Amino acid sequence: MPWIHTVRNEDATGRLARTYRAAIERAGRVFGIVRAQSLAPPILDASMGLYQKIMYAPEGISRRQREMLATVVSQVNECHY
């Protein structure tokens, strides 16, 4: 598995600290997929914004169906996210 330098919760400041707090409020912790982008907070925020727009879109399939599809794709890709 590759090693990626990331910013720990206690070392996050400014924009990244706010993003981490939001992740903790939303999911109870900062997942690795979020932490992997910690060196580029603007890109992390854009990525999270895109994810939220896709997952919470009012049109198309339901949120539950989107989550089920994400789970299946992760399983096929042998990714625990």
C-alpha cells in the first residue's frame, strides 16, 4: 500500500481544520479518503462538494440507491470505502 503524507486532526489549522470538523460532525471521524487530500484543502473541499451534490441530488435515483451503488462499486474494486 502506498504511503501518503497527511495532516493529523490535531495538526490541522484554518480551512483544513474547519473541513475536518465538518467531517467529524457528518461521519463521526475523518476518514482516510478525506485525509488523503489534506495537503490541498481547496481541492478537498471541491471534492467533498461534488460528492455531496451527487449523493444528495433531488432528481434521479434515491439516496439509498446511490449508497447501494457506491457500496457495490467499492466491493468490486476491493476498496473498503
